[in-house]
Amino acid sequence: MSNTLRRYTCAFALLIVQSGVAYGESTLLSELDVLTLDNALTKSLSSNPDLVASGFELDAARGRVQQAHLAPNPQLTVALEDALGSDAFTGFKSAEATISLAWVIERRVRERRVNVSLDRETLIATDADLLRLDVAAETARRFLDVLAVQAQMTTADEAVRLAEDTIVAVTRRVEAGRTPSADLARAEARLAAARLVREDLDHELSAGRHRLAAQWGQIAPEFVTVQGRLLSLPETVSFDALRESMLDSTDLTRYLSAERLAESELSLAQAQSKPVWRASLGVRRFEATNDQALLGSISIPLAIRNRNQGRIAETRAQVAKTRAEAAAARVRLETKLYVFYESLQHSLHRASVLRDQIIPRIESALSETHDAYELGRYSYMEWGAVQTELIDARRELIAASIDSHRHVIEIERLTGTRAVKLEESK
């Protein structure tokens, strides 16, 4: 695994596991039941089915490099002339036997063929790095999805608790004849709806756990819950620093590898356009005189026409194409980086306002509204409205925090480096 990939996976683990307020943690669960992002990344990068398959492709590329190093085998020729004829050529009296060894003079073709195989191996290795990045990013996304459902379940549990407390308070007022029974029916309906939301989240959590476990080829997940901290607002690295890191990202390195491969293929095509020389050396025996003689020859095809000019034109176009694709990819990736970065800043701002300004005020209002309801100054509708506002605000905070972490994942996927200053996190 490359250093960039190590830094990248480490950034994911530190961001979600070590910062902020914990959701979905349970002290009653054993360590085997709890999954951290670091564990999930380790499992995925070692056992992901797609990564296992890509390893065989890299082995095949190494085999092609080994094959490219092999020189053509020499050719042994045994020839018999002037034998088994008539008169002076009866039997083997005048026979001439020749044993010769011929070989191809490759004229640097093998060297360039090896270069092509090596560059193709480098490209496949880069693709394997990209696949590892994709697997790590997808694992982080699925981990975040499970963590988000757990956080939503915490909020759903709060909604159920508020609904249960409301029924107790409304029941007292109905029994005292100070509130119509219709309010109690509405409170009971609210509780049923809250419990239904909680049940839906149970199904979402089960599906999310299975999707996450599939990242390392496991059908039935062995973990019960994921451990992470969600509601943190880290200080982000500057956009210029991230853009600088992106220039060394695996995505752009892949285009550079493809360009080098195209250039090697062009060099090979140019070398193959030259005629292939064949040389031979042998010994001839003359039975009539019982003598031997040394034979040698060299065969040079006449290069009247360049039989490889179409291939050369094709590879030149491929070189130009990869260079153009690299330029286009840089523009595309930098644009994506800017969009993700701006979205991250917006999500962080939303989460900050919700956490520090909106939710504390609604919590204060809920406490006052509850007291006023007990004194008969507020109606059930007013009290229920504030409860709904609080639950909605908490859900919005979770959504904003999830968006923040999701944007960080995408930024780190593009740049291959950390996107937040964890040591200065709030």
C-alpha cells in the first residue's frame, strides 16, 4: 500500500472516530460487537472481493513483463543435399550435409517491448491503487451511513420519550377535566408514529450493516454496532493546500502512467517498423572429399515500404489523447474539489448554527412550554409544536454533520490527503 493511501485511510479513521460527540456507542457490547472505521478499512483493504481479483490482474502483468524479457529462441536447421540420386549421386557418395544455427537480431525491439510491459504493469498497479482508494472511500461512506442511522435512532428514541411523557401529562389533565380527550388521542397517535419511525430505522440499520460487511466479502455481519463520533465541527485545511495535494493524487498519476505507456508503445512501433535481420551460422560436410566448410549468412528484408506506419500514427494519436485527457481530468477534478469544499463549508456552518444557536433556544422554549402547559397557559398543540421543532432541529443537525463528513470523504478521495486539522478540532 502506498504512503498516500496509508495517510488517506488514517484520515478517515481519525476524522469520524476521534472527534465530536459520540452516537450509537454502548458500554454493554463487547469489543467484537463494536466496529470502528479503522477496523472496517483494514478488513476491506485486505479482503474486498474486487481487490482480490485485481491482485491476479497485477500478477498477470508481471508475467507479461517476464515474457517480454525473453529473446527469440535460435533455430537449428539440418539440411541434406545431393543424396540418393543416380550415377555419381547414388547413395551418399556426393552428399552435402549442412547444420546451421539461425537467430533474429532484434535491434533494441526487445528492450522497447520490455519497456511497454513495464509501463503497462505500472498502469495496472496505479489502477489497483485507485481501486483501493475507491474501496476505502466506499467503506467510509457505508460506515457513515450506519453511523447516521444510529444517530437518527437516538433522536427517534428521544421523540418516543417525549411522546410518552406527553401522554402522561395529557392523561392527568384529561382526568382532571382540564383538557379534552381529543388531545389524548392525538398524543397517542403521535407516540404510535414516533415508534413507527423508530421501527423503520431498525430495518435501515440492518440493511446498512449488511452493505458495510459486504465490503470485505462478508454476507452476514458479525458486528452489532459501529462506533463513531459524528457531531464535531473540525477546522478544515485550506483550499489551496488541498489543491496542491491533488496534483499528486492517484487519479492524475494514472493519466501520467497512461501517457508513459502510450509513449513506450510509440517507441516500440517505431522500432518494429525497421526490418528484422536474421543471421545464421553453420557447418557443411562434403562426403565426396571428406571435407568441411563454415557457412554464414545474414538476411535483411528490403524496407521498400513502412509496414508499420499505421501503427505509428495510431500510437502518436494515443499519446496526444492521453495528454489531452490528463489536462481535462485536472480541470474536472479541481472543479469537483472546489464544489465539495464549498459544500463542506456550508454544511459546517449549518451544523454550527443548529448546534450553538437554534437547538439550545428550542430546548429552552420546550422547557418553558412544558411548564406553561402544566399551568394551563399553553395548549397541547403549542407544546407539541415545540417538541416537533426540537426533533426536526436535531435531525437537521445530524444531516448537516453527515453532509460534512461525506464531503470530507469525497475531498480525501480526490486529494489522497487529510482534509481537516484534527488536532485543532473543537
